[in-house]
Amino acid sequence: MAQKDTATLDALKQKQLLRVVTSSFYKELVKQGINKSGILTVSMDLLDYVTKKSHNGQHASGVSLYDFDIHKIGNNWDEDKSLNLGAVKLTPLNEEHISTVADWLKEKEVNHTFIRFFPKEVEALSAYLLSDTRDYLAVNYKDTFVGIIGADSIETGSRKLEMKKFIGTNQFRNKGIGKQATFLFLFYAFHIIKMNKVFIHSLDTNINNINLNSRFGFELEGLLYHDILIDEEYHDVLRMSLLKSKWDSGFNHTFQDDHSLSA
């Protein structure tokens, strides 16, 4: 594809993604009881904020989460099946983790993630998460098990997988642990199990998640309208994906698939 055509396609994807985010923001305002007048006020305030920032030369462009240093990954997968970045470590999920995950599934935060569709009973959950067709890892923070991240819908022929994740312990949320775990898992997906593509699904109302994934380099693939029914309400589902080539180019580095990186 010509460079001009690629740039046009990227601009179209960005426009579509912004349209989805705008729609999601609107739905959230309505859900909070904001009327049309209030929504118009919010719109004007946003425009005023952007204009003022631009005039002051302070408009922020955002910082890419590629600012993580790939060379700070502690890659001990060959030795003891672990990857770490600072205090965050990924290790294989095993049977001893399952009852804790089952407890996490009872929390209300799960209801607005795709983790809600996991089996709730311990035995069924174990069979699901530890299946040979999936590849889930334990997220550990300072040696405490705090979440899961892993591969669903693995397609070995086309070398792609669906990533799902959840920080289950409330006290460890909103501390950047999920971001570090995502960074580690993408390294795992592309350079340990040799995938070519990682894709994710997000509820359209989860603007924070959409923004997070965009900053990792995920791009819009499509919007599935009224695809999920939650509490008698249909939700659109956003699908985004990241290719290994884009991941690698984000570091301006040619990787060797010999697991040679270490802290």
C-alpha cells in the first residue's frame, strides 16, 4: 500500500475511534442524568478548554506508554517461567490461583469487563483458565498475586490471540500495575510465544480502556453494534488490534527471538 494511502487509512481509523469515544462519553453523561442543556454546556466547556490550551501553547499531545524501557524487562522465561518489570512479575497461572480468581469474579467491577463471562464455579473456572486452548498468566506485585492477564481465542495457524486482563485486588488498582502487566504480556505474546497479532474487545463505554490501548499502539478494527447484553441493556463492542511489526517499530529496535533481554 502506498504511503499516502496508508496515511489516509490511519486518519480514517482515528476519526472512527474518536466518533466511538464521543458516543460513549455522550451515553455516560445521559446515564448520569445530564440533560441536553447540560451536555451542550459540557461541549462548549470542552471547546473553550481546547482553545485556551492551544493559545497558551500548552496543549498536551499525550505520552505514549512505549516510554517503558524494553531493556528493563527481566526475561527469565527459559529459567523459571517469569517476566518482570520493576515490582510487577508475570508467571504461569496455576491451580492454586483459581479460588482467588473466583472470589474476584464476585466483585461489581467485573460486570463491565469481559472477565464477567468467565465461569463462576471454581471447578469450571479451573477448566476454563487452565485449558490447553488458553494461556493465562498470574500478575504479581511484590510477590502478591493481584490479577490475571492472558490469551483467549488463540489461533496458532494465523498466529493471533485475544488478550484479556483484570487486576482483581481493589487496593492494587489504579497504580499502573495493569499497564506494566500489559507491556510484559505484549512482549510475551510477540517474542516468547511468537504471535503476529494481539487483539482486544472493549465495551464502548470504557473510554479509559480505549485510551490506554490506543497509547500502546492498538488500532481500531471495527465496532460490533449491540453485541453484548448486560443487565438487560445492549452494548456495542469495540475491537482493536496490535501487530508485532508495529510493536517492534515502537522501540526502533530489531529484536532477536532468543529471549536475550534481561534487566
